[in-house]
Amino acid sequence: MASERKFVTENIRRVLLKEYLMKEVSRAGFGGLDVQRTPMGTRVLLTTERPGLVIGRRGQTIKNLTQAISEKYGFENPQIEVSEVVDANLNAQIMAEKLAFSLERGWHFRRAGHSTVRRVMDSGARGCHVILAGKLTGQRHRTEKFKEGYIKFCGEPRINFIERGYAVAKLKMGVIGVTVEIMRPDARLPADTTVLSKTDAAAKFPELFAEPAPQAEPVIEEAE
């Protein structure tokens, strides 16, 4: 198998695994997935809002998931590690699923979108961007966007600091795609600058304020 085809096949398998786990642990609040290959097998890092529901009673639920991952998707010796989300309001995937669930319960899309943005910003995020696409009010497809704070759409800051979550709300009019993008509180943009006083600068960068060592004066010999 060619190298390109091998990479494509591996990525397709990981996407299918992510879709399967999102469906199986939806009640626990799916927050993210990371698959790592190790010499001992495959390490699956699963982030959820309620880890107890994923582990199950006496670990039976996580055993069933491990068996399904091995049999359906062909991962060698999978080992699932479940961790709890530190702050669910700053997890883009969880907020996207909650927003989709609110739409399915009958919330107006504007109310649900503004509520999600405000909830994320109140948790300390630097920026939040919500995109709703689908049949929102009529038979025609439309897109509504809700934005507050700083959001980068390209470049290195987007890769390093923007988290993206996607979910689907199934309504009678049709499906609505829900995208939530969150800029983390610890994001430091290239334009962010801090002006230090001379005292603080000397304490933080003492090598810049160190006095140079005295140099010996050159000796000039007079010719006889």
C-alpha cells in the first residue's frame, strides 16, 4: 500500500471511531478524542463531562467500548483513558452539543446562540464564535453567526489557540449544523504587549541591566 493511501485509510478509521464514540458517550458529554500509537498498543484518550457514565458499573461500559474498538475498527490492544473536562463551558465540542440539544427542545435560534456565547465568555474565554446553518425560519437555507471577543480565522494563532466543535440538531424542518469556536483564556496573540517599569524589567531581565566589566587601559610604548 502506498504511503499516501495508508495515511488516508488511517485517518478515515480515526474519524469513524470518533463518530462512534460521540454517539455512544453522548449522555456523558463528549469533549474530545486523541488516539496515540504506542509500542504496547493503541492509547485512546477520551475527554468527557461525566466520566462515571463512561466507566459504568464495575467498569463494564468501558470494557464493552474497548472490545468494540478492537473488533469494529481493528485497533491493536486499545487502552481507553477517561478524563474529566476542567470547565465544560470552555470546551467547544460540549458547548456545540448543548446548543444543538437546546434547538431540538424548541429554543429560538437567536436566543440559544446568544446564550451560548454569553455562557462561554462569562467563563473567561477570550473569544467565541457560533455558526448556525440550515433551515432556521423557513424553507430556504440560511446561516446565522454570533461572535464576541477575539477570534482568529487563519494563521498560527488559529491553529494554537482556537478550539472547534461541531454538532447537528435534528428538527422537523430539517437538520441544523452547529459550529462553536472558542479562543482559550491563555491565548497570547502576537499583538499582545506588556510595558514593564524599569524596576520590573531589571528584576526580570537582570542581564540587560548589568554593568559592563571595566576594561584595562591600553599601554602605549614610546619609541626610543
